Amino acid sequence: MKTWGALDRHWPQRWPLQPVVESDWAEQEPTYREAEPAIIDAALKRAEARPSGNWYVFAASRDVTSARPRGFRAAGTELVAWRDSRGGLHVGPGSCPHLGAPLSEAAVDCDALVCRWHGMRVGPGAGRGWKPVPCHDDGVLAWVRLDRIGSEEPLDEPVVPERPPATTGISAVASMVGVCEPSDIIANRLDPWHGSWFHPYSFTRLKVLSAPPAVLDDQAEDRFLVEVTFRVAGRIGVPVRAEFVCPEPRTVVMRIVEGEGTGSVVETHATPLGRAADGRFRSAVIEAVVADSSRPGFALARRAATALRPLIRRTAARLWRDDLAYAERRYALRNR
């Protein structure tokens, strides 16, 4: 401990990686006094009041291909997605209008889907009783607009947060499903105080510098500002300042505003799937990490993006295995 303390004092502050002096987990400064439920609830209500235009994230852009269709559910609706020969995204009902066959098992032919049960062809301009629905590809995530489900005024495009340029950033997307509603996932992300307590393997030296008010005030600055060190390996971490904001009801964006990787974002999207056979609600967490850095060495990371993406997804999945337990607990308590 003394050796690491001395190293911490003499380590160059300009370096992005910094030594982390370990302390006993239970000796951290408690955060329950600051983590007022009223602050989290008010932030959630303000987020839910923002327009989404009936758009829902359903997959990573790179996971929808022209090789085969991708079946999925959003807001209790069975859907299917695929790409045409030009890379264009298409989404529509997931059941064949003939006898209800799953179109996720169809073949992609001449930019349309051909049902494997009886050969019916469906797609834009093809298939009686089958109509495509609006969709959008933002380069990182694929979205679908469900106007029959959403109760809002439709928007031509989803509310996509500002991200690092695609030419310089590295993106990776992780997905998990939990027994909860989207609000439980968003409320989890609007509680930054739990980070170093619940995820000590990833976060340390976490301090919430500012939080929005515990009232429904549209004029107030609606963001959390956090100082935190992300653990990289062992006793080495990257200290940054980050903000948490909600651009629409089912999205929380964590953006680094100071330190290594300034401008990098972690987008947490919560998509309702619907009720399962047990009557309980299911929701998907679809989290996009878009990292960038102005340091020359980051060019090496960009060239190794294919190898880095599984590591980024694994890190996100570990966090969400814990955080879905948090969200599921919140859902269970509310529905007792």
C-alpha cells in the first residue's frame, strides 16, 4: 500500500493511465444520503416526458445483414429485419400473411423475403397483407418506428445522440434481456451513486459533482456530472469527468467531457419486448459504446477494432448482469 501511495504521488498527471490506491470496499464514503430517490424519480419523469417519435432501438447496425433475416420483438410486436443488396434496411411484420409462418426463417432473394412454407414473397412492394414499417440505421444502431404502439406524434427520424465521428471512433454494441420495464433500466442509469459500491471491479474514486433538482423543472440543467476512475487492469485506471443525460424517454447517454477519450459516449437504450408467458414484462438493454481519442496511439486501437469489440461487449455485459438485477429488483418491488 505504501509503495502504491508513493507511486501515486510521483506519477505524471498528464499520463492517461493513473495508479489506483486500493482501500477497503466497506470504508468508502457512503452515498445513500446523496442518492435521494426524489432526484432519480424526477429525472426519470423528465426523461419520459421527452418525445421519442415512437422509435425503438432493436439491434446493432452490423447485426442486420443481407445474408438472412433477423427476427425480433419490440413493444409486444413480432418483427423481421433484413438488408437489400445496396445495404438498405427493411423492417416489417414477422409473420407471413398467408399462414403465419415465421419470416425470420425466410430466404432473402432479390431484396425481398421468400417464405419457406409456401414461397410467398414479401417486402417493399411485394406481398398482399404485408406492409413494411418505418426504420432507420444511424450507422451504429438500427431503429424501428411503431406508430400503432407508441402514442406520440411520429418523428421522421429517431433522436440520435451526438457521437464521435464514424471515421475516427470505435463502436461496439452489447444486448441483454431482463424481467423489468424500460423505466427500471433508465432509473438504474440515473443513479450514478451506486457505481463504485455495486461495480468496484470497474469504477473507483466516484464522486457525483452535480445532480439535477428533485423537482419537475424544465428550465433546470438536467444532467448528472460525475468524476470517476475507470479501472483498466489491476491497480491502473483512467480518471475522467462524465455527464449523464436523457435525450429521449428510453435512452441515457454517458459522455466523457474531460480527460482521456473526451467526447466518447456510452448509450444505454431500453426497449420494451412485451409480457412473457409468466405475465411478467421483459425489456432489452441495448448498449452502444462509441470510443474516440485524439492521441496518436488510438490509431492502433482503430486498426484492432475487430478484436476489441468482443472485449468491449464483455465488459458491458458484466456490468449489466449486475445492473439488470438492480432493475429487476425495482420492478419486482413495484409489482408486489
